[in-house]
Amino acid sequence: SAVTVTPLDTTTVTQATAKFNVYLNAPSVVGTYVVKLTPTGGTNAAAVTVSIVVSAITIQAPNAANSEVWLSVSDTMVASNEYGSWVQGSVGARYSGLFVNGGAGYAAGGLVVGNLSDAKTIAVLTAGTLIGSGAWRIKGADSTTAATRSPVTFTISGPAKFAFQTDASSPYSTQYQNTSVTESKLGTVGTDPYDPTNQEGSFFLYSTGSGGVVKVTATMGGVEIGTRSFSIIGSATGYVFGTPTKTVVGVTETMSVAVTGTDAYATTTGAASVYAFSSDTSVATVKRQQL
């Protein structure tokens, strides 16, 4: 296109200068665009070229080392005084108390920082009882810059049901067990909320009335951002007897043996108490004691 510059007084003005702002209208192809401005007429008329560089937008993928998943579970979960309980938001949302009780609260909630397993154990509770919640936050390799947000996929296994944070007045959305589920919709009642502008979120876990090992793994964009696990343990119903260091113990001698309890769900309940007795008190006596 051409632009004509005409002086207001053609008898006294013999030359003119002009300034132009050059723009590209939303280019979709990366590269260097060159625009040439060629004036005509006049002794000082020289062509000028302008280069405009269009670069790709830098997008950070989620980084496993910098992203975080926390978990707080308890067999005495009570709203307002447990870190894993839900908190009522100002707009009707219910979210994990981990976001409110941050900092020192994470340790108090029985958490292990980073992408490590949580060795916490709780007792078997009535089915449907809230036993805890989790919180996640994504970061890229540059932890000061937001990572690309895509739907989070959660894989849940073991005797607990999983529910997303919801914007409803209920603390749970749809409940899932022993499956994988991905955020799918903007938060509405009974759905699995996905907010592409949010770099963090939370979820809830509740009892199925059974015991065993519960594991929750969160992935985003094919990157595992964290895994958490814990055990739900019932009362001991059996014991596994280890190999004694001695089968016959003489006077003044010692022996040791490991005995581990298991519950009805074959979950280890921990070390059991073991006591020793003399087989023949006419020969020797053993003080009743825990080994």
C-alpha cells in the first residue's frame, strides 16, 4: 500500500518526514518477518527495512521434582481441628484443610514432603466416614513460573474411596475406588471439576469399612507429580512367627524371635508382644517378660 504526504504550504515546504508504527496482525507462524518501506521522490528518499521476530510461546511442562502432593489422614477426623478435614470456602467450595493449615500444619498432619510415600496408619472405620484429604500443586522446572495446566489424572487403589474437590455444598463429588479418573469439567455439583487457570487443587478420601493399603497417584500431562500411600489396619486376628535365633535356650543364654500381627485383611498390624516361660520350672525358671 502507498501513503502520500502532502505539505500544507507547497511554496515553502520542500521535504517532509514521517514516522510509522508497523505491526503484524496475530501471526501464527514462527519466524522473522521483514517489512520494507520505500519512499518515492526527493533526493533523500531511501528505503528502510524493519524486521519483526515472532517466537514460540515458552510453555513449561509440569516437573515431578518441583510439583507436590500432600496427604493427611486420621481415624479421628473432625472438621475444623484436623488438617485432612474439609474447609467451607466463601463461594460454596469445599476444599482440603491442608491449604488453610499450611507451613507447620503439613508436618502436624502426618505428611511426608516431596514425592514420597506416607507411612501413616489408621484404624478401620465405618464405611462412608471421612478419613482424610490430599492437596496438590504443580510447578515447572522453573518453580517461579506457572507450569502448563492440564487435567490431573488420579489413580486410586485399596480400601478407600476418592472424591474431587467440589464447588457444591457437599464435601464430595462422584466417588471412585480402585480405578483411574481424570478431571473433566468446570466444577459443578456432582462433577469432576477442572479449572485450567488453577495450579493447585485438593481431593478427599473416605472409608469403605475394610482394611489394607491405600495408594493415590497423581499425574498431569504424562508426568507423575506425586504418590501417597497409607495403611488402614484392623484388629490383629493372627500372627506370623519368625525364626528364633535358638530353638533351645540354656541357663544364662538368650534368644530372639520376630512375631508380626496381621488383621483380617492380611495387613500387617506391627510387631506383637512375645513372652517367654519355662518349660520345666523344676529345672530352671524364666522371668515372665516381653521379648
